[in-house]
Amino acid sequence: MIVLWIVLAVVVLAAVVVLLRRRSSRHRRVVVVPERAAMPDVLVTAVAPRPEIDDSPGLDRRLASSRSIFDRVRSITSVGALSSDQLDVVEEVLLRSDVGVTTTNALLEQLRASGAPDGVASAIRAALLGSLGADRSVRTHADEGRVPVWLFVGVNGVGKTTTIGKLAWSETQNGKSVVLAAGDTFRAAASDQLQLWADRSGADIVRAGEGADPGSVIHDALGRAQAKGADLVLADTAGRRANSTNLLDELAKIRRVADRAPGQVVETFMVLDATTGQNALSQAQEFLAAADVTGIVLTKLDGTARGGIVVAIERELGIPVKFVGVGERAKDLVVFEPVAFVDSLLSA
Ligand SMILES: Nc1nc2c(ncn2[C@@H]2O[C@H](COP(=O)(O)OP(=O)(O)OP(=O)(O)O)[C@@H](O)[C@H]2O)c(=O)[nH]1
Ligand SMILES: [Mg+2]
């Protein structure tokens, strides 16, 4: 029996020894490393920033309502001469999209005379782009020693404060130093609303209590901007007045203050709400003279099927649309680009 135990112990011992030797030999295995290539002097010249995750839907989706109006012309696939029924469809679609009577009539005349050799959608695309040829560059620089100011005007509720907030966000994202002037002193909530955008974007803000003189808020903001060497002042204004004071007189006064050294108004944006359609146009007429408007911001295009109003506004007012609002979030303000806009309405 004892002999059996001894034999068993020897066998187990031998097995353990063999196992241990195998393991240690695996650790000692020589790995042949290929000879290294010479290291380049500069490995990476510039590290590309990681793309921001943008979960916002594309322009097509945000302009879905306006786009759907054009479904009927997209479905006309024939080319060449158009029947009177097809011309009626084109007319109805263009008028419903609010591009205006002038643009609609001009296009119908052209379609009657020469048909649509490349299809109806393509003819409409060309006509709309032909109406959107204005210079829409945005001025960002003032004269030497002056601080550039963008002034925002428009009736209440159109989206002035939200637009300023979105621009504060995008300008600071681009590395600009921005000061917000809470020139809407009509109600305290207006400054609070702007304060939220200042906090969100990292922009500076100058504000005063309810009922304070808007001119002095803007004046203080200019002083602050000059002292800190800021790149841009975005000035909010009220869309209404508490008493009989004329809103347009008030705006003209604010503009004079904002344009006095050290400030210089380089853009006066009239903000219009696209969902009010043709009403936006009549509102706009009143502001033009008083505020010396240089550009239009058309908001809430995401909330209307009448996106063609962009074309009517430019044609009727002779003022370029420079930005469009397509939602309520910071990223929902885009530089207006006619080709992208028209394609999002008409592309297949
Ligand atoms: N869907 C959508 N809503 C918007 C857009 N722009 C602004 N709004 C909303 O419109 C409402 C009014 O916007 P405000 O920025 O307060 O308008 P305002 O012109 O400053 O108004 P007052 O200060 O009263 O003169 C808010 O609920 C905004 O979120 C846009 O492009 N799309
Ligand atoms: Mg406001």
C-alpha cells in the first residue's frame, strides 16, 4: 500500500514539475521584434478636433412643413410643355407657399412661354434662386477704436431675445468675446431670459431694472465692451411700450446711442416671425425707416408651411434675409443660404 502511495506522489510531483517548466518556458519565449522604422521628426502636425455630436435634424426635416407644400410639384415628372392643369398646380403651390404674386406670375409666364425643359421642380428652383440673389454678408467689424454693435428690433414675440441668445452662443463658440445689452427694460423677465442665454453661452451681460432707460443700458454695455476689448455687442430692444410713447421713436433714440462712440452699429436686424406670413411684411414696413434696417432674421421657419415668405420678404422689402430660425435651441439659427434653403424645399 505504502509503495502505491509513494508511486502516486512521485507521479503527481512529476506532473507539477512538467507544468511549471512549461509555464516558465512560455514566459521566456523570445519575441523577435522587427527593426523599427526611423521616427519622423513631426508625428502629427495638427490634431483635428473631435467632431461635435450634432443630433439636430437636417434643414429638410426642420423645414418639413414648407417642403410638403411642394410635394405636388415634385410629383409632376414630365418635362417640356405643361398642361393648363399642371400650370394651375404650380400656381396654387407657389401662392400657398407664400412666395408672393410677383414671383409666381413671373414663373408662370416663363413656363407658358418655354415650358420646363428640365422639369417643373427645376424651373421653380431656378426662379426662386433668381429672386434670392442679394448680398447677405454680415458685418462684424467697426471702425478703428469702435465696438461693433448688432441691434435687434421687431414687435413683441417674434424671437429677438432668442435670436440674440443663439447668436451669443455661436459667436462665443467661434472664440469671440461677446457682451449682451439687455435693452428690453419693459419687463424684468426679458433681462432674466437674456441672462439665461448669457450663462449658457459664456457671454457677458449688462442689465438694469425694469423700467430703466434702455439707452443707458446700451451705453453701459458699450463701456463694458470697450474696457474689456470685446469683439461684439448684441443689443436687445423691447417689442412694445408701456404707455403712449412711440416704439419707433424709442428705437430711433436707442440706435443713436448705440451708434455713438465707442459704439458703432454695423448691423440692425429686424426680426420677423415667419408664421405670421404676409403680416410680417406689413409690420416690417413700419420699422424700416425708423431703425435703418440692414438685415432680416426670419424666425420660426420650422413652424410654418409658408417658407416661401423668405422670397416675398426680400423682394418686397429689398432687405436681405441673413439668418433664419428653425427651432428653439442654440443651434437652431442658421445663416441663410439660398441654395441649401431652396434645395431643402424642392429636392427629390
Ligand atoms: N419654433 C421656434 N420658436 C422660436 C424661434 N425663435 C424664437 N422662438 C420662440 O418664440 C418665443 C418668443 O421668443 P422671444 O425671443 O421671447 O421673442 P421677443 O421678440 O424677444 O419677444 P418680446 O421680448 O416680447 O418682444 C419663444 O418661445 C421662443 O422660444 C424659432 O426659430 N423657432
Ligand atoms: Mg425679448
